[in-house]
Amino acid sequence: MFDYTTSNLLQAIRDLNYVGLSVRDWPDDKIIRLLNREIDAYLVPFIMSARREHFDTFSDTPIVAGQAAYYLPSKATGGKLRALQLVDGNGQPYSRLIEYSLEEAINYGNNIITGNVPQGVPMGYWFRGNQVVLYPAPASSPILSLRFYFQSRPSTLVPNASCIQIASFPGGAAPGFFRVGFTGTAPTAYAAAVACDLVQNRPGFDVLLTGNINAVAGTYVEFAGTQPPQLQVGDWICLADTAPVVTGAIPDMVVGCLIKKVALEITSGKADDAAFNRLRSLKAEDEKRALQFLKRRNDGDRPKAGVLSLFKFRRGSVGF
């Protein structure tokens, strides 16, 4: 299997355009910055052009009595939402929320802009900077959560050495906790209470858990909660919103488009028309193959009659 970590992405890019490691040329940190720019500016829009729902996900935020304003999820692409919903303690839909404009919101009480509003079950919301503001502000009961639906941007790509690769799953944790083992020395940034992601080291590089470190010892990191069943040796412990792989369930063949795009950007500044045109042609070929793959997620039979068609009767028989 191809190694999709940052180290190998860097080498694949260098193989294509023969750039050096020197500070005057293209050192690793400079290419990683370019990779992150192209993930946001090129890769995500390219995938969404063929598969609009690809990055859709949701996260729940418990609402607090009297608190009207809530921050959007940090990984919401473009600071945008697809939808916002109230759910109960079991995660079931509780009631709809209507989006208000600012022109409507300023008329809902004298102190609406400060969040000091009447309390009850929220009926609507509006955007204020990077927050949504609920009206009315939540009361103390019932126990509800805000479900944010959004397009999750991939984690920031970082060097392999900035993360910890899982080597084992040692026992010994207290009930309600689990441990992941590693070899070598953990980076100093990994300490108790630091927020981390557990990230798969295989396509599609999903973030399996986000949580704070409970404790760090010489050979393991301990987290609260239940160990994700999909977690395997070779996966990664990363600081929150970072990873040494391109997260977001990116199909492996699309990563090749990213490699060509970054190599093309590097070559564009080298006054080598032949190399530039060669890379542009390779990128176009990769994009063509990737788009054919992206446009359908189910290669089985196409949908035929809907389920409701089974209940259409004509003269005592089912009509199809």
C-alpha cells in the first residue's frame, strides 16, 4: 500500500520536480505550507464539484440554560453550516430551528445583541461572527443539544514527527479510560489536558476520536472514554485538528491530484516550460480519472422504482 503520510507526500513531490531541501529552494516546511494551502484552495473544491455531500458531518453541543450564543465547530469549512437542529438527550430530533436575519433579531428584546434574552425552548437562531445566537435563550429544561451539520475541512497536515504512532494497546487503565502505547519519546506538546485526535493511518484517514489526554507516561498515552473499535497499531495520536495524513475520507486516487498540483505550483516558478507542461498534462489525466471515480459512490444497480411504488395498486395488483 502506498504510504500517504506527510513524509512520503514530500518525497513524491520531490520525485516529480527534483527540488532541493535547502532553505533557498523548497525545504519541507515550505512544501507542507503549500500542501495545506492547496488542500483548502484546490483539493476540497475539486472533490465537492463532483461529490457535494462528501465532507458532510455533524457534531452535538449541549446547550446551557441562559446561554444564547454558541461557537460554530472549528472544522466547519468556510465557517458555514448545512443545517442546525435541536436534539434531545437520545440524539433524536426535538424541534426545528428557523434562521432569522439580523433585521428580525434586533426586534426580539432590548438586549438581544448581548444575548440577554427571554428563556424557553429555542425557536430560531441567527449568525453573529463565528457564533449562532438562539432565541429564546435555552431554559433549564428540557436537556437539549445543538446539532451542527457542516462540511468538515481536512485536518492541518503536519510532519510525521509532530505526531505519535500507535505501537500497542497496553492494559492497566482504570474503568472509563484506555491506553495507547508508543515507542521512542513523545513530543513535549503531548501532556495532560491537551486536546488530541486519534487518526487512522489508512484510506480514508478518519478521525476516530477527539478528546483530552488524561495522562502521559513513558510508553503510553491515556484517554477517557472507550477505545474506538477501528483503532489499530500504526494509527496516529495527533494534536487536535492536525494529522500527518490528509483526513476527510479523501479517496486515495485523489491524493495523486494533490501531489501533481503542488508539484505544478513549485515548477511554475522555475522557468522550465517543458517540466511545467508535463506536470500539467499528468494532473489533467489524474483529475479525469478521479472525477469518473467520484461521481458515483455506489457502482451497483441504479435505483429503479421507489419504495412507495410498491404500494400503488391498480385493479387489485401492485403497479410498478
